[in-house]
Amino acid sequence: MEKFRSPNYATIKMKKKMKENTQMKIFCCQEHVELGIDVFVDEEETFPSLNTVDNSSNLSTDCEYCQNKAAYIVSN
């Protein structure tokens, strides 16, 4: 007879796999870049990549912590 695993095991395994396949991006301004790095390290448990936002495309991307224009992207 085959053993049946609880739905909790399947849910945990699925969430772990989804987390491995997603890319975390945090848009932040100059004032909140340290907070963005801290949140990224807490969530991903690894060091982030820090890039400047390219303003040549004329996209207005706001900081995730305030309404200022984002200057950096914290991502993996």
C-alpha cells in the first residue's frame, strides 16, 4: 500500500519550488536603499545585486517604501 503524504508537505514543497524560480526585485530611492537591501537579505538569505534605475526609458517607477522616484533596483 502506498503511503499518503499530508497536504501540508505538498504545499511546503510547492512554495519552496516557487521561491527558487522567482526573482525578487525591490525598487527603492536613495533614502530607502539600505532598507531594501536589509529586506532582500532577510527574505532571500543571500547577497543582492544593486543596480541603478535606467531613466532613459522614461518609466516612472516609485520607491516601494515612499512616493519618491526609485533610484536603485535591489534584486537577485
